[in-house]
Amino acid sequence: MSEKTPDVAPAVLRNNASLFAALGDATRLDLLMHMTTGEPRSITRLSRHSALSRQAITKHLRVLEDAGLVRSKSRGREKLFGLEPGALDETRHALDMISKQWDESLARLKAWVEDPG
Amino acid sequence: MSEKTPDVAPAVLRNNASLFAALGDATRLDLLMHMTTGEPRSITRLSRHSALSRQAITKHLRVLEDAGLVRSKSRGREKLFGLEPGALDETRHALDMISKQWDESLARLKAWVEDPG
DNA sequence: TTAATATGCAACCATAGGGTTGCATATTAA
DNA sequence: TTAATATGCAACCCTATGGTTGCATATTAA
């Protein structure tokens, strides 16, 4: 740490690892997108969009729920999944922060960046 | 697809899966944060911050590079890694998009959201 | 009551992911 | 030329992850 820049954007980002990991799967992103429209859906219904088994979808939904991206509610024999409000806010904020640091850092290193090879 | 809402925010997000996956690891987030300060660093230097072996760090750096988050340049016997400008922009944009959809969707379902359990 | 539907649970499988160590090779410093 | 430094490559290991199938159980519809 001998830089002139103080260590902003510290451990913050690190805490988002599991959230990013949850987003790091195409099937789960598909599920999220389907949920981005209309009312909460049952597991069976969400499974219809996919070629995967219901169990596979169930597991993915659990990952999303653990990551706090999704919330579930049991209604009768079915379990409805919907989006968790504000779940992405924190992550977006973290990304904005690091992105800002990024730009500042790069501005200082313009010369190297422009002649990388 | 019998909803009244058209399927916006389509495959876009899906394409970011590998990028999110790359961000979904604490070690890699640490590396990124270290790179967010100062000039490009060699593998050995980046390894010093961690308890992991140089090889482990090398692998992580490769993942970051494949995801387009980082760029490397060989200088003499060492390989320097630095941030890839604008790498996060696309992702941030995708997140903003889905987040917007999210909010709209949730607004429509306020009743359910307010009484989840 | 009976049949159909929606899940949950558990056992299993194969592969990808994260780490390590040892050895070879290219640069740079003495 | 020799020694030290920075990487690359490859073989292994163990565990997590993503999927499957079969069976049990709770609800709802006939």
C-alpha cells in the first residue's frame, strides 16, 4: 500500500461474491427474467420454460433465494416465487463504486492503457 | 407468455452469465480491488496479497482475463495485469435494465409483496 | 374417496472449479 | 557464465455444482 490513493472500495465488493455467483448461471438468469414479468409463479410453471427437470429448477430457485434475489411464498400445494424488491440495489451500488475507482485508476494510467501491446 | 407485458430485457442478461460468474469469487474480487489502485502488477506481486499459491492466483487472473475484466501485457520475464477499461459498463447497464423491469413488475404486484407470509 | 397435481427429499453421477506441487523455460542480475 | 526470479505447464486432489431419477407426502379436483 504505497500508493497515493487511499484504499476506497474496500472489502465491500468482496461481500457480493455469493450474489454474483448466483447471477453467474444462464439458467438462473433466465429464471430471473421470466420472473421480471407478471405475477409470482409456481415451480412447475417456471419449469415449463426450460428443458431441465423440475428438480433442477427447484435447486436453482433455492440458490436465488439464498442469495436474496428471490422470495417465495407457499400457497396451497404450490410454492410461488417472485422477485425480492431492492435486491439488486446493493450490488449495483457496489459495481458503481468499483467502476468509479476503475475509471480514476485508468485515467492515471492512460499511457499504459493506450499502448498495451 | 400470456402476460400483458411484452418480454423486454430479453436474452441480454443471459449473455452476462460468464461475467457474473467471474465476479462470483471472493479471491477474484480481491484481485480486482487491488488492481483498482496503482499501476499494472505482476502475478508475483499480486500473489503477495494472498495466502494462496502463485499458481492459484494465475488461474484466477486467467478467469478474469477471459471474462474481459482484465488485460495483461508481458514485459520482460513478467506479465503485468491491469483493469480493462469499460469492462463493467455493459454489466452495469444490464443490471440497471433488469432492475428497472424489476421495479415496474413489483409496482404492479405491490399487494402480494406487502403481504408475503 | 379417489385420482391428479405440486412439491420435497434423498441417493447418485459426472464434470467443473479451486488448490497444490514439481519441473521446465525464459529473463535479468551478479 | 551463473544464479536468481517470473512464469508456464501438467498431473493430481478434493469438493462444489448442476442434473437425473424414484419415491413419499400434501393439496386440490373429480
